[in-house]
Amino acid sequence: MTKYYLWFLLFYLFTEPRASRENDAPVMVTGILGESAILPTEIPNGYKLENINWASRTSVALVQPEGQSVKIITTHQNYRDRLNVPPNTYNLKISPLKMEDAGSYRADINLQNPTTSTTFTITKNYTLHVYSTLVIFDPFWYTLLSVLEMVIVIILTGMGFYLRHKKKQEPRASRENDAPVMVTGILGESAILPTEIPNGYKLENINWASRTSVALVQPEGQSVKIITTHQNYRDRLNVPPNTYNLKISPLKMEDAGSYRADINLQNPTTSTTFTVTKNYTLHVYRRLAPPKITLTFVASENNTCNITLTCFMEEKGEAVKYQWTPLGEQAVESNGKSSLFIFQRPEDAPINYICTAINPVTNNSQSKLVQYPCAGMPMSSRSLWFILVPVLVLVPSAGILFYLQHKKKKDADSPSTSKVMALKDLPLSENQLYDEISMPKAIVSNPPKEEEALNTIYYTVQKPQKIKNSCSSATKLLGTSTNDSVI
């Protein structure tokens, strides 16, 4: 028995529609200009329909079942008297079609499960294409119609300028505010979207929409009827009957975004109806808690303490700004944090720094007393690295350079010549002295044999026997006898 129960539970879970479901690809619908087009809803069997909210570039209509019939509340004057919904299928029929009807459509279908009494929304998207029939004209008639068309355009343009000038104070049949109204709210609290209904006009209904449909508001005597058209806003909407402003409470973060109100009004004097469209942008912010402040410091060689104070929010929020008091040397804000750079000496007095976090709806602050944190502290590892790294690099480099320079000097000072003929091998003479001259290797280094004669110097030193013969010593150049010393 338990086995069958589990299978039934799994089947129920997989077949139950989600609280909010949307079809991936839009349904393509085509129609002919002046005829009709049908947008199918395909209501699933076994569920009770609460309502269907239709929207396009503007709102379209709200469809509600009433017994065996259907109640259609047109929410924009562009579709007035052109909509039909059969009670057996709840498909939307638009007739006669206009070229401006082409575009995207959206249906928020709100259903209820009779077994569990839970409600959910199925969203379906459509794309409507409107085509005109081709007519082949004779060239004469084509030219005539072109001329008539130009005349009609000129007349209608003149009439348009005249009527616009005459009815400057009369609201247009469909009017939209240019810039959206900015509204701010706090998470968990409320936000009010103002409608500002113009005086002297009768309100028929207001259709509210955001990323999804929101609600349809209808006056009923001295009260207001609110028909929630998407489960995301169920039991969170309120509309006072004197202003018809929309109040959303409690606010959620996902409520933030763009909103649109199609306000359908009637002129009691002319009985004409028109739609005023207003746009809103709702920002939802968190109520700020006190920010956190962290302190880091680095001791310098000149007894100055380089201090960095960092202020941040544990829960990051949108549009949070920071202010420091006093300002200090420099403040830098990035990645949702604010860093304040200050310098202190041992003789400086302690200073209490205050960081204030601010967003458009609230602010909060935190303080930090700073009193020369480097006192009695060894130099930080960061400073040590700044000293050790140059030392570790420069000392070995200097040693290597000193060694190379010393070796080069030693090599330059060492003798490199060799005697071709040793002194002991030379015959000694009473009147001859022998000596050797050393030359550096840098000057002579293994000269080639063919250049040996040019690089060799021969000289003879004779001891004079008499003063008169002091000038008789002669120095022989290249090609002397074998008694000469060779270097």
C-alpha cells in the first residue's frame, strides 16, 4: 500500500503546476486587417479559473468567470468594444483588427487547485501578426486615389492642429508620462505609488503591471475593489478610496523595478473615455545596520605610523555611500568599502574617527578611537621586507662586481712575457749586463710568429772602461748578435 501511495505522491508533484510558470516560446498568431484574431489560453483541466489578465504594450483587459458567463473589464480604451471571450475556452478574440494591434501579448492566468485550495499563476506569451489584403488597381485609379490620399492627409493634419489647439486642457484619449516617477521603500515596510487622478473626471478602473501583472482596481461606491492578478502580490496590496494610490506592504527585494498604471477615466460632460498611463520606478533598500571598521597599520623608519581604517557593511546593499569624520589624509571608496588613510606620530593626541553609511532611505554610523597603534610594536613584516629585499639583492650583486673588478685588475698586473732565452743560458762577458723587461698581458698576448720580429726589442749594456769611451756604447736594433737579451 505504501508503494502505491509513493507513486501517487510523485505523480502529483510532477503534474502540479508551479506557483508561477511561463511558457518559453511565444505562440504565433496571425490575422487579417479588419477581421479577427484569437489568442488561445488552453486552460488545464481540473483547475478553477480565478481570472486572466491580458496585456500588450498597454494593458488590454481583465477576464473573470461569472457563473456560466464571462465578465470582460477592458483596461485600455484602444480595445474598447473589440474584445470577446467565449465561456467554454476563455480564448481572447480581437475584432476588428487594427495594424497597431500587432505585437507581443501576455496572459497571466490565475488558477486554483480545488483539492488543496492553493493558487498559482501560469503566464503565456503570444506574438500577433496583422496583415492587409492585396488589391490590384488600374494605373488611372491608383493615381486618382494617391491624389485623394494626399488631400485627405492635408485636411486631417489641419484638423488635428486645430483640435489640439482648441482642446489644450482636455486630456488625450491615451496619454503617458514621459519620465517615470521615482519611489523608494524600505525592505519589510511599505511603498506608495501615487496615481494623482485629475479632478473633474470619473474613474473607471486602474490596471497595474510590473514585470508581471499586479492588480486591477475598481471603485465600488465609497470603497475600492482590488483584484490581484498575480500571486506574487496576493494579500500585500491596499488602495485608499480617496486617492487610489497603490500601497505595497510588506516590501520584498524582488518588488523593485518598473511599474505601469493604465488609468481609465471618463469625462462626465462628453461621456468620452480615455486612458492616462503613468510609469514608476520602485527602489527597495535595506535599513542599514551600524557599519564595521577595521584597522591596519605599518610602522615607518621615521617613527611615523601609517594607518588604514576600512569601513564596510556586512550585508551589502544598493547605493550605499560612506562619510568619514574627520576626513583624514585621503579616503578611497571601492567594492562597497571605504578606506581612510591617516598618519600618526607618538606625540599626536588620540582621534575618534566616525564612519557613516548612507543610502537613500536611512543611515547609520560607527566610531573608532585611534591612538598611535605602532607604540611598542616591532617593525611590521611588510616594512622588514622593504628593507631586506634590497639588501638581499644589492649585497650579492656588489660582491660579484667587486670580485670581477679585483680579478680583472689582478690579471692586468700579472707579467705575461716569457724569456725566449734564459739568463743562465747566455754567455757572460765582462763588459755586458743582462736584464729583462716584463710587459702586461693586456698589451702583448701570444703574438703570432710572423710578428715576433716586430714585437721583440734587443738591447746591449756595456760597462765603459774609460770616460772618453762613455759614448761608445751602442744600442743595436733588430738583427743583433746572439749575446743580446730577448724579451
